[in-house]
Amino acid sequence: MKLNIGSVDRALRIVAGLVLIALAATGTVGLWGWLGVVPLLTGVFRFCPLYTLLGINTCPR
């Protein structure tokens, strides 16, 4: 698994994921807020399968 998410992209994904999960947990948004798990996990692991398919790499290496 080759890293394909850079540091800025990673930080944005983690923050967005945590915000969506928090909003879903408090009932502010519906169940779709739990989809925040996807950007959270891709940010934590620094790998996005969709980026691989599209040939995108935001990692500076």
C-alpha cells in the first residue's frame, strides 16, 4: 500500500471526518454523518483507494 495522501490533505480529512462523526453522534445530522468514518480512516492510514484509481497523489514523496 503506497502512501498517496499529503500532510495538508491528511489533516483536512481527519478534521472533516471527526466533525461529521461528532455531528452524527449528537443527532445534529442524520445517519449520513457516520460516513465521516471514511475520510477519517483514509487520513489516518494516508491511503485513498479512489486516488489510486484516478492517479492522484498529494504526497510529496
